[in-house]
Amino acid sequence: MKKFFKNILCLLLISFYLLKIEEVKSLVPYYYFPSVKNLEKESLSIGKNAYQLLYFGLYEDSLNLAKLAVKINSSNEQLLLILSETQVANKLYKDALISLKKAEKINPKNSEIYFAKSNIYLKVSELKNAKNDLEKGLSIDPKNYRAIFQLGNIYLMKKNYSEAIQLFKKSVKIKPDFWQAINNQGLAYFEKNNINLSIELFEKAISINENAEPLLGLATCLRVKDVKLAHQLAKKALAKNPKYVNYDYRKEQLWGEKLQASTEILLQNDELLKDVILAKSKINASS
């Protein structure tokens, strides 16, 4: 009997102890600690939202979101690439280069990092660095036609027209309808005094995309040969993009000195006076 009562007493004590534990547990607040995997997933979602805001022109908001994404997950080079894009949009070029150099340390075999660095160096007129990073990126991704085109543009800026033409041709060989590279061959050949070939190339570019640049380029080429057609093409070019009336804007598009001089003569023609005035007024209204 004694043994029986002893067992009952033990059971009561255990039950009381368990009840106390439950009572204590009920008083301790519960915290959720997300796993590393969940944090990484969340950071990628934030990064995606930052990129979308960038697309809609909300540059400051996109920058803040991109910073948050990188703060959560600083070891992802894609998030650092997004951050660099938002920094470029906000004209924070030094910060963007720092972000890209961090990304490069994480994954030195990602060609997009070098292409992005090159674009920033071009914006700050550091051609040597821009060229070096383009070449690094192309050593990883040799068939990137846009990067090849950009390298051609660097040679165009350096007035090495023969090398620029070869790179533009290489770009077009990979993507035959890449009208920008066809157009820029026309720019280069004009500076080499091969006007007939410039005409062919501008016409080819127009057949793919009737853009203001090859239209005005062709108009300039025909300024003496076919005055009437030259004026028609120039009118159409200025209507499509009034900015091409501006010398500095054309310079930004890598127009050489010879083509610039010839275009200035074309735009001074009385037949184009109204179109030139209208184009300038549109630029002033938008600024």
C-alpha cells in the first residue's frame, strides 16, 4: 500500500512540474528567425522590385530598394549589378564602380560586370579603362554583338576608323539586322572620304529601321548629288528626332568632323530653314 501511495505522489509531482513548464512557456514571447535561404529569396524579390522601379523612372526609390537588397544579401553579384544600375541612373558613377568591383570579386567570370563597368567609364570619358573592361568581357563572351559594337565605338572616338569598321562588321555578322552597327560603318567611311560606301550603308540601315540618324546621314551624303532628295530626307530626320539639328547632340552620337561640317552646310539651306527652326523650338520646349 505504501508503495502505491508513493507512486501516486510521484505522478502528482510530475504533473505539477509539467503544468509549470507550460505556464512558463506561455509567458515567453515567440520570435520568428528566418533562415538564410528565406533571406536570400527575399533579397532577390526586393532586387527585382528595385529593377522594376528603375524601369518606370523612379530612380531614387529604386536605389533605396537596391541598397536594402544588397544589405540583406551582399554575396550575390546580380543584386550588386542591379544596385550599380540604380546608382548610374542617379549619376552616382563612383558608387556604381565600387558595386561592380565587389561583384567582380564574387564572380570574376560574369561578363556583364565588365560590360557594365565599361559603360560607366565611357560616361566619365575614361576610354582606356572602358576598352580594357570591354576586352575582358569579350574574352568571356566573345559573341556579344553589342559589346563588339561598343568596342568599335571606342575606336571611332579615337579616330581609328579602319579598326572601328572591322568591329562593326563583326557585330553585324553575328546580328545581321543590327542597324546601329551598319549606320556607324557609314559614319566611319564618311571620315575616310568613301562617300559612296557611306550612302550604301545608310540606305541599308534605313531599310531595317527608318531612324533619324541614318536619314540625316544619307541626306548629308546626297547634299550635292541629289539636292531635292537630300532635303526630303533631312526634313524627315528632323521630324523624327529634332535633337539631330544640334551639333553637340550629333557629336554625342559619334559623328566625325567631316560629316558634321557637311551636315552644318546642309542645314543652312533656305529650303530647310522652317524645319530647323521648328526642330530647335521643340528642343527648347522639352528642356
